[in-house]
Amino acid sequence: MPARFLLLGDSHAGCVGRAARQAGLPFVGGPVGSGRDFLRPFFDVADGGGEGEGEPVFRNGEAGRLVREFLDALEVTGLARLEVPLVCTFGLSAHTVATRQNWDIHRDRHGTVPEGFLRSTLFADLVRAAVRGALAFYDHTAALGLRVLAPLPPQRVPGMSDPAVFFAAQTVIGAELAARGVEIVDLRARVTDGSGRQRQVFCQADDTIHGNLAFGRLVIAELLDRGL
């Protein structure tokens, strides 16, 4: 059966791929790097007037090799020729953006990052700068006219990260992606508790940031509801 979508992302894409395989849903792709790899600038745009002109060229050789293999499996020469939706998690690693030490300068005397700052233009500018590589990628997919869907990551905040910054940064990132035409797959109402954190039944048991197969199944169900 032909693939229904191309999956590109960081490790958060792993449970989505596993759930798709278990469900027998044909797709191509998977994780091509870690979350922080896709926050800073991570690709260039090919030029030179050839068939690949305008294509994103990944600076990391292994990521580029994997993406090339995925496109070959879809029998297309590049993203510009993609005929199926792109499901992508680039830039959504809010826990990395929320690393505590990055925000120490903004804490008040109680050690808290103030709510007013988290709602400020300065905070939004800092978050956009932190994920500028991912935003550039979504600018590019929009220019190519691709349909892109981005599942929000599991709502898990490891000890290295500040929870208030995590949730505020995620709001900024989500708004930026939506402004670029990306469809946000938001399962928070179904997978979180009263604190906004991921319920244990949807958490990978052996780490502090990933979702499990049950979470991946919900993502796949939502993708199917959206026509993939």
C-alpha cells in the first residue's frame, strides 16, 4: 500500500512511528536526530539551478542521509515533490528551551520566572530566537506548499527544565507554527491531569520526557481523523 504520510522529527516521533506500524498504517520516515538538533539552524537551501534547487540540505550528514532514504522510498526527488502530508516534530522540544539555567537571569528574588515576563514580547522574542532553525524549516515547507502536521510533544517536564517556562515557550512555539500554516495536533485535553502534566498511562516508563505507545496511538487516531 502507498505511504499515507512522511514522518520526520526528533525522538518524540518514535512512538508515532511505532503506533503506525502496529496499526498497519503505511508511512515512511522516523526520527532523524535529537530535539536540540532542530532548534538552531540545521539546514541550507540548495541552489545552482539544478533539479534540487530550493531543497533543504541538512547540515548533519546522518540526518541528511536518512531524509534522502525516506524520499527515495517515496520515489520523489525532494520535499518539493512530496505528495503526502508531512508529520513533523522539529522545534517542539520545549523542555530543551526551558532548561533552568538559561532563565536564571530573569528570576525574581523568590527564584521564580515572573508571569509578566513569560507573557512579554521579550520572552516571545527569546523563544523564537531559540527555535529559529525550526521556524525557518516551516517557513520553507510553507513556501513549498506542503501540508504539515505537528504533534505537540508529551507534556513532561524533566528536572533540568522550568515548568512555567516549558508551558509558556510551548505556547509561543505553537503560535509561530500555526502562523506558518502548520496544523497543530494538540492532545493535551486527553492526556494531561489537572496540573497540565502528562498522565502516567501515556508516559514512557524508562525516561523523563517521552510518550509511550498509548500516546502514539492517540496521535495516529487524530491523524486519521484529519484524513491521513
